[in-house]
Amino acid sequence: MDRKDEIILQQMDLIRSMTERNLRSMDTDFWGTPLMENRTARPQKSEKTEKPEKAAPQTQAAKPEEKEEIPPKEKIEDLLAELDSYVGMDAIKTEVRSLINMVQVYKLRREHDLPTTDMSLHMVFSGNPGTGKTTVARIMSRIYHSLDILSKGQLVEVDRSGLVAGYVGQTALKTQKVIEKAMGGVLFIDEAYALNGKSENDFGQEAIDTILKAMEDHRDDLVVIVAGYTELMDRFIHSNPGLESRFNRFLMFEDYTPEQMVAIFKMQCKKGCYVLAQGTEELVRDFIAEESADDSFGNARGVRNLFEHILVAQNNRLAKMENVTRDDLMQILPDDVLSARGKIDE
């Protein structure tokens, strides 16, 4: 290997590490939320397998159990500002604000010893993939925590595979463990209609029954949000009287317009410290318009995929350069977009 080959390999390693670092630094919510430097950090829950500890000697005093750390409450004003920063979702923002107003008035009536009606905060989110359902569910859990509706405010996301087991009696136990993890926060069930099994040996109904009971028993500290395609969610809710009685708030998530998806793309660039060179934005707009014409595009999720394809093209271009500057690492050129579209050879 000669000196030139060594330099190229070093440049490729540098480009790869910089790109991976930029991607890791981006928020997992790619719907258009801008970076918020002063936003309170919220610890993420992780599933770690605990190793069994050796038994302590008889003479050693037992250590007190550590209490679970609860994230601090955030200001409702900051949460609303974050909600407003999301691209699109105008109808959803209006509904969320109305819900917040209802909760605040409900609390005021109780403080003044006035009668109140039962307040159901369980919700149905319907819409196509990539329209922001999980993102809104996450901020709703934080809003409820801020309003003292939920004691912790965490979001536990699950689908059928996380609730239903393969044998009699196991589904209720599996579902109950998920519910316990979600206590004090929001249980978010994606593609909830998959719980409606079509065969006699399906245990999805057992999971539904366990969830309905928990919604009643823990209605003061558990919110359940079910989500999925609009028509399928409508059928799911109306398939069971228990579901109909507990879910009476419906939020419809519309598809993003091409212009909104361009805005989401530019937000991704801002988060990753990327700059669009002159003439690049127009090509990105054409790329998004072309790809989003397919119903399977996936809205903001599709935008994220296009963004990553363009970064791959940028990386391949930079790898051929002998000297790569900081500006080179940050800049996305028209040729990167054309290459990602297959319009030119890399």
C-alpha cells in the first residue's frame, strides 16, 4: 500500500466517524423539532439485565433499596413552545391545547370544591406512518406530568409482540408487566388493531381485557394511547364495548405536504450541522416530490431515509478527496442529491 492509499483510508475513517457522530447527535424525533439548548434533559429508561449479586455476609447490614429517579417537571410554557415548533400538525396542536385547557379548568373546579365529571385522557391516534403519532404521544406524557396528572411522565411504547404470548395464561402476565412499567406515564400501543386476533387460539383479547381493567383500576395515574391506520383503528375501537367506553378522544394525523417535508429535511440538516450548497434545496424538493408520490413513502420517516441516502452519497464523494476540510464535511452539494437519486454515477 503506497502513501496515497494510506491517506485515502485515513480520510474515509475521518469522514465515517464524523458522519456517525452527527447522526448520533440528532434527536430521535425527526418530525421537525429544532434543537433546544435549554431543554431539560430527560433520562431514558434502559432495559439492562441485572447480574445476580453474591449474598452479603450475615454481619453486613442490608443496603436500603434505591428509589426510582423521577424526571423533573417541565414548564408547560416550554412544552407548548416545543409543540408549536413541530412542522405542520395544526389540527393536532389545537386539540392538544384544548385538552390542556380542559385539564386546567378541571383542576380549578376541584380546588374550589365544585362538582366535576369523570375526565378520560385515553386517546386514539390515527393516521399513516411517519405523521408524528409517537412524537405527540411522547410530549403528551410530559405535559400530563407537568400538569400533575401523571406522577412520572414516561412513555412506554409497545406493539402486539410486546403484549401477547403464545400459551394460555402467559399473555395476561406479559401484559401486566408492561402496564407496571408504564404506571405513572403513558402506555403507547402502536398498531393496536393487531390485538384483535382472527383465530380461536389467539390471545390478543386477553391482552385487551387486561389493559381495559388496568385503565379502570389505575385511571388516576395511567394513560393509554392506541395508534394506527385510520380505518383499522376505527374498526378496532368499535369492535369492543369496553374500548368504546374508554376511548372517546380521537386525534387524526394528516399526511405532510411536500413543502412541510422539505422543512423537515432542512431541520435535519440544522441538527446535524449540514449546509445545503447553492442549488441543492431545489433538487431536494424535487427528490421528495418524486418519492412521496408513492403511498409507501412514509412521510417524515421517508424524509429521514432520503436524508441518510444523500449523506451516503456525500460520504462517497468526500472519500475520493485527498484533503477534507470542516466545511467539506458540513456541505451537501447538488451532486450528492443527484447521486442519491441515481441521476449520476458516484
